[in-house]
Amino acid sequence: MKTITGRDNQESGFTLIEMMTVLFIMAMISGLVFANYRSGNQQFALENQAYSLAQDLRKVQEMAMSSKEVGGVEPAGYGIYFEEGGLGYKVYADVSSPQNNQYDVADYTVEDVAFARYIYILSSIPNELSVNYSPPEPVTTLTGTGGEVAQATIVLGMQGTTLTRTIVVNRGGLIYVQ
């Protein structure tokens, strides 16, 4: 049946099934984007923490070069101490007598640094690692439970994921994030 304008009386538009299909597809795409967004945030947090740790290692090198006094005492060096499974690390001044180039309870803790939520030290090679810098150059000493090593590796992980970032330090003082 034709109307006054000469058009058919049939309505044009979307059916209920077409609308539900479009909404379902939009919901699926939104779910995928949200899942990837969360994963991206976790990766960013872990990477940020790894670079922050590398920066702290460089800061400790600079502290050793400046021979900054701590509590009226000029320390024999500065360092960072790591424990496998730890949720952070210790920045310390090596005030032990005699100098041992590693962290022990007699050393002065400059700062306890906590990692961001869910980030921890997955492993360190060697275990219970002390990265110590002695003035004036500074000389880098890497010490673990088995003694001194030429290169140390700290692997940061994120709980509940397989995400990791690795920080490598060598005896020459080179620090890099893999």
C-alpha cells in the first residue's frame, strides 16, 4: 500500500536480533581491550620498577664517588643488598671494621626500598647478593653466599604472572636492564 508520498508503508530500521548481535560484538571487543589494558599496566609497573632499581644502583655508585659521610663516619663504601623472594632491597653504607664489601648487620642502612605492589625478587645470582661500591673510582664488588663473582643478575617478577625483568651488574660497574 502506497502512502501519499508514494512510498511503501514498510518501516526501515534494525531488528532486535541485529541490535543484540552488534551489542554482543561490542561487549566482546571491550572485554579484550580491558584484558590487554590490565596486562599492559602490569608490564609497565614491572619495567618501571626494574629501571628504578638500575637508577638506584647508579645513585649508590655516585655516593661512593663522593665519599659522603654517614653519621660522622666516612664509610668504606656504599651498596645495595638483595634477598631472593624479597619485596624490596636495602641501600647501605659499609661501615664494618674491617671493610668486607658486603652487607652485614653492623652496616648502616641508608634506605629500605619497597617494590611496587605484587613485585618481588624472583631470583638473584648469586644468592643474597651485595652490590658494593668502594671509593674513589668506585670499585665494584659483587658478593653472594658463595663469595665474589664477576657478574650478578637480579630477576624481578610479578606475583600471579609470568612477567619478569632482569637487571645485570658486572664487576666493571656496568648496569643494564634486559
